[in-house]
Amino acid sequence: MPQVPSPLRLLLPLSQTLAPAPLLHLSRRLFSSRPATFGRAASLRALAYRRHHPRRGSSTLGRTPREEMAGGGDKEVAFNRKRAEGRDGGKRGSMELKTRRLNPINTTCYVQILGTGMDTQDTSPSILLFFDKQRFIFNAGEGLQRFCTEHKIKLSKIDHIFLTRVCSETAGGLPGLVLTLAGIGDEGMSVNIWGPSDLDFLAGAMRSFIPNRAMLHTHSFGVEQNASSQSKDSVVILDDEVVRISAMFVKPRYHNGAASSNDTDLKPGDTAIVYACELPEIKGKFDPAKAAALGLKPGPKYRELQLGNSVQSDKFDEMVHPSDVLGPSIPGPTVLLVDCPTQYHMPELFSLQSLGCFYEDSFRQTESSAKKVNCIIHLGPASVTKAVDYQKWMKKFGATQHIMAGHEIKNMEIPILKGSARISSRLNFVCPQLFPSSGFWPVETANDVMEKHKNTSSEACESVSAQNLLKFQLRPVAQLGLDRASIPSLFTYEDIVEELMSEIPEVREVPEQVRKFWPDKVDNIKTLPQLGNHMLMIEEPWISQSSGRLDDGTRLQEIVQRKHPKDNQEIPCCVENATREDLEITFLGTGSSQPSKYRNVSSIYINLFARGGILLDCGEGTLGQLKRRFGVSGADEAIKSLRCIWISHIHADHHTGLARVLALRSKLLKGMPHKPLLVIGPRPLERFLNAYSTLEDLDMQFLDCRHTLKPGVEAFLSENVTESAIPQLENTMFAPGSKMENYSRKPASPRDTRALSNFKEVLQESGLEILYSVPVVHCPQAFGVVLRAMEKVNTAGKIIPGWKVVYSGDTRPCPALIDASRDATVLIHEATFEDGMKDEAIARNHSTTKEAIEIGTSAGAYRVILTHFSQRYPKIPVIDEVDMEKTCVAFDLMSVNLADLPVVPKVLPHLKVLFKDELVVDEADEVLEAVMY
């Protein structure tokens, strides 16, 4: 395939351009099926979502030769065969680290709280250490990229990333961040990554889907297991003219009095790090009169003396030393970052010898070795930092500014991603039926762990709670101390609605217009029902338990049909007889490539209510999005009740949130009877999960997507499976006689047999008749998925077929997916590119909006919901009204109930008023600007 033009590199999904070498090649037979016959499209009527940008009409990619794009023979649907087979390569060679000229006389230096996870409590906050010429970040939890885009923090300026622990809470955002930096420019950029020896496990796991060239600069540090503990609890990891950073090791003691190094319960990922950041002393004021008296002329030698170097006198035969011309030096400020994640870490933390020089009244401290700590940032949870012993330890540092950056319940009231919250609030105002999350939720005081460790005023050490973007200035010396100037202003849901009505006065009428699509007797909708810990499992209280009918026995769909008689013949029986607790589809991420300001990456939550839930894809930030939609405790309930997680392919934007979800589920269910969670995905994903499970208990069972193809699943469900029968489940994947056919015929392991048995139980518990994967055209081992519910009997005794949901994953239009989507109740299809960018869609093996809609029309799907939009469309994609009576555009946190499907497409035109003044501006440019400049 020809070299991609340089401007187009910015459009490449970074997690895909750096895909590893293929493990399997897709079958040519899959692509040689007879081409689909698309239904005749309706006349095109352009929706005025945005003014068209001059660039929208033409492609930035030259026409690729036919033989490279087709699947063999004459095909109506072109695709990039090299990409589908994993032979498209990507950037080659190693990425060099950025080289910067350091500025030891910094005019500005501060530490700043980056409030990732403060509102959702799903990840650890990050800390930025800022210098004029260097940037350091401590911890890179999920959502860091999205946070930096929102607040215009330049990721390309980051030189070093330090981890206080190696786990999903502190490093969940690292894979995406590494891939983003690797995709910048022609050669890519790299960054130094530092962490305890456990970092080696994480780096090894990440290499299963991240090329080695992006992982060259990882540095682990630690102490020898058999070394004496004295003076071995710290190590200097960075020491230059700007800053000295040392690390102190804190390991848990699970048994009283037992040394952590001998604790048999200790496992990788348990070690926490305390970082000490010491700035060099500030030289005294330069005295020109003394310099002149010593025979020096004004010029470069003045600066050399200020830098601490001796120079030769211009008039006398003698050396002039800095002490001859400089006043008294000022000690450099010191910052400590303390991560004490559990009570088991406290004994080791309190006994660290390397901290002794920082204590105010330590008996080991002398005048010459005294080091004053100006600021300590505590990253541990409130359940630890509010404990009496911890507070007493804090007092040992004397008059130090303590900033409590651990999770505190009161921080939940303030959304960290203001742009996303603003869009959610506006959509909720216009249509709360589809957008029940307002972007704000009340504090859940029942979970406030601070009450458990409430201290009296005499016991508590004076401190301040961290706020998003709170700074502690280190230089200039005159500004030493807290700086709240950058803290975002507070805002509420009411503020956003008032701003909206002021900006777009005609929006006042829209909620009433939208409400008419729902029956009058059931329009008392609440945004986020407070139903205790089980709020997620029960639908909104405006519908009763037998929610398919009103009090007088009238079915909701009958009212809808009366209002919209033209749809009478179209409503499937499963929708016509639906209750509000059959199925709800919540879109947790609708963007592609990397998290952006308004759209998170791919993730869909299938809410089956009393029967649990299923995740389709699990991109970075999935857990945070669940908590934004359902609240902290509601999301925890959703995680605990998951039946399985299905992953479409190995690209990072579809699975890097998986470890965080699995680790949290394991923690929530610890001590409770439960089964490992079934994860269905491509085989390379299993290698990542197995390697990562060394760090955290993921409590999962893996099943290869190739074992869940339709013929095999149907055969398996119809009779008892045996190990000898399992290879037949995979034979539809490869062409007969292909070089990969032998691989597909290899017997599966007993572990796969157990996973298949678990798979059958999952279907029964979820009320599903079948779940099977569909090979699609994107990259090696890329799949779509079909879910079909069991049939049921209505009140009249009639058998009602179950609903059918199809999710495409990432794909070009392909016959296999069209066949699988026949008569689907809902087809969720990717629409990465607009219609005018078909060449880019072919090159990347994605679909355009028109192609996605035509697939739904051709397959006879009742409703088509478009998702996975390129980040060039900031809020709403460019789309023409083609068969829009069946189609809807997905937004983050949108929830579509099975009972609402008849009216969903009718809502979309009413939402355009929110975006009527939007220009077609590439958010790719905004993201690039946030990353680079």
C-alpha cells in the first residue's frame, strides 16, 4: 500500500497504526462471499447539524490501487487486505527520547493536582511537577489523556512518568498514553517510565499489544531481596541540576510483627513508593561590586559564578569562587508524594529510615543534615489518611503543608470533565428519557469512610483537601505556598441549562416536543433514580414493574402506534411486548482511537436488569463512565453483576479499561461466593490478561472468540461438548487448504472446555438463547457479536421471539456481518468516517455513515445505532438523513431501552438544535494541540 501522506497520519487511530505483527490471517473465503445487495436508499435530505467545511468534500488519501484494496475478484465492497491480515506494518525503528536544554535557574516551578478520578473515584489522581524546561507526572490512571485534552496540558512536554504503585488504579492510562506519544509526528515520541520492579510485569503485559519500540524506555528500580534493610529502603533515581528524585519502598505487613520481605502473602503490585523531590538550593544574590573589586568585567563570567562555577579574574592572577561574590544560599524546597494504599502499609511507612532527615524532631537529625519539607501530597484513601496513627505520623514533619489527594466523597459533586458534563446536561435537559444522567449526582454519604475515622481537633494534623488543578508554588521563592488561581470555577446543572437557554432561546420548546413521543401517563421521568445499592438493576420509577403496560392495561406501544400510525407494521413482536426491564443499551464510549473531550473510547453496557449485564468492548475509562451514568455505588453493583465481557479485537481503544474493571470486581466480590468472570476476546488479549494477572487478581476465565463462532456455538448448545469436538468450532474461520488451517484444527485445551461450560451457564443466567462472534474485516482476529434473547410468553399466552442485538466492532462492510444482522432488533454499527471520506475508511478498514446505514437496511434491522466516530467530529458527526426513520446517532451515556426503540429515531432531529451553531472543526486538531504545543 502506498505511503500514507504526512497530514493523514494525524487521522490514524494510534492504537491501530502500531498494531503488533499478526498472529493469524483472516480467511480469503470470508471476503469472497457474494456481495451484499444494499437496499435502495431514501432520497438524501441533509440535516443542518453543521455548516459544511471546505475540506469535508474531498479525501486526503490518494486512490489506492485496486489490487491492494479488493478482497479478490470483483468486489463491490473494497477493503485493505494488508491491514486485515496484519501486514500493513506501521512506524519502524526505535523512538529516541526528547532532549531538552535544562534550565537550573527556573523562574517557575510548582506541583499541581491533576484531578483524574476525583469525581468518579475510579482511579488515582495524577500529580504534575512542572519546570520551565521539564515536566514530570506521577501516576497515569485511566482518563489522564482525556483530562489533559480538556485542560490543555501538553502531553508531549512530559519527560518522565513515575508510578507510586503498579496497578490498574495508578497505571490504567499508561498504554493509551504511550501509544498516543508514539503516534506523534513522523518518528513518534517516547517518555521515560519509572516504577518499582513490578513495572517489569506491566511492561511485559503491554508488549502483547504495544510494539516494543514504544516500550524501550521503561526503568524499574528496587532493592535486593537479601540486602540489609538498613539504608536500603530508598534509591536515587534521578539527579540533575534541576531536581533530585529519590524513591522509598513501602511494602505491606499482613502479619503483625512480620517483616514485609518475609511475608508469604506479598505479591507483585503490593509495593508502594514514597517519592522525595528535592530542588537544589538557590544561590545567594550576586554582588556586582564584589565582582568588580575582584577584577571581573561584566559578561558571561557573571553567569558562570551564578551557576556555581569558579572563574579566572580578568585583572588578577587568581580564581574567583562563587562564595566570593554571592550572598547566603537559600535551601531548595522539597516535596514528598506519599502513597499509603492500605492500613497494612502504615507500619513500614512509619519506620522508613530515609524519612528520618525530614522529621522536625528526629533524634538523628542534626543542623547540617536538616531538610525541611515544604509540601506533602498524600495519595492514600481517606480510610487510611484519617486514621489516628497516620495523623500522628503527619505531625512529625512540623510546619509542612499537607494536601490530602486521596478519594474523598465530597469531591464527587464536581465533575472533572466539564466539557463532557456540559454536553450531558444539555442532552438531559432536552431528552431525559434517553439521557437520564445529568452529569451531576448527589454525594453518597452512606459510603463516606471519613466518618469511620473522624478525629478530634487535637488529634488531627492540619491539612487541606486537594482540589482539581490546585498548585503548590515552589519557585519563585516569593510565591512559595498554595496557589488556587487555576482551580476551575464551580458550576451546576442549573447553570448549564440557564446558559443553554440564553445561548439558544428556541431550545425551551424542545423538551415538550420530545416528551410527546412518550405516553402522557408515563412522562414523569427522573434523571437518576435513587434506589439504594440496587439502583442500576431497576428501571426508572416512572414505569411500574409490569412496565410494558399502563395502569389501565394499555400497552405503551399501542399508544405510540396511535401517535405514529405509519410505524404500526414495523414494530417487532419483541419490542411490542417489551417491558422496561428486558433490555437497556448504555453507550459508555462512542469515539474512536483515543479518549477525547466529548467522547470516550468504545464501550457498551448491555443492562439485563435482574439478569445482570454484559460489556461489549471495554476501552480506557469504562469504569469512570459507568460511575458517571449510575453513580459510584450503582456502578459497583453493575460490576458485581456482570455476566461476561466481550472484546471485539486487540486494538487498545477497545480493551485497555478491562484490567481496571476486572480488578475492581475481584475486590468487590472478595469473600463472597462467585465464579470467575467470563472474558470472550481474541487470543492475543489472553496473553495480556495472563501476564497482567501477576500484578492484580483479575478473577477471570478467558474464551477465544474463535470458539464462539455460530456453527460451533449452535452445535455446542444442542449437545454435550467434548474436547474432540471443540476444534470444529473454529473451522469456518479459515479457507480450506490455507496455511493457517492446521492451526485452527489444533485441539483446544481443557481450560477452553471449562470456559465453554461456563459460557453455557452465562447464557442461561442472562436469559440469552445464543451469543456468537462473527469474523469481520478490520485486522487479524477482529469480530462482531450477536446476542439473541430467549423467547417468552406474553399475558395472552402467545410466544414472543426474543430480541436480537448485533454489534459490529470495527469493520468494513462485509457479507458475514450483514448475514448475522438479518432481522436484528438493534444493529450497533461503527461509522468512523463521513461519506466523503470513503478512501480513508477503506485504508483503515472502517465504515462510513452511509455504509453503516445501508448495512442495516440491507439486513432488515429494525433500528440502527451509529457509534465509534472519528475525533474529527467533536460533538455530533456529519450525517445525511438517509433512512433516518430507522437510524440514531449514539452519544456518551445515552441509554436506549428496548421499549423506547419505536421513538428513538424521531428524537434525533430534535437534538440538532443543540448543535446548530457548530462548525465542522476537527477535534483531531484540538487533541493534537493539547498533546504537542
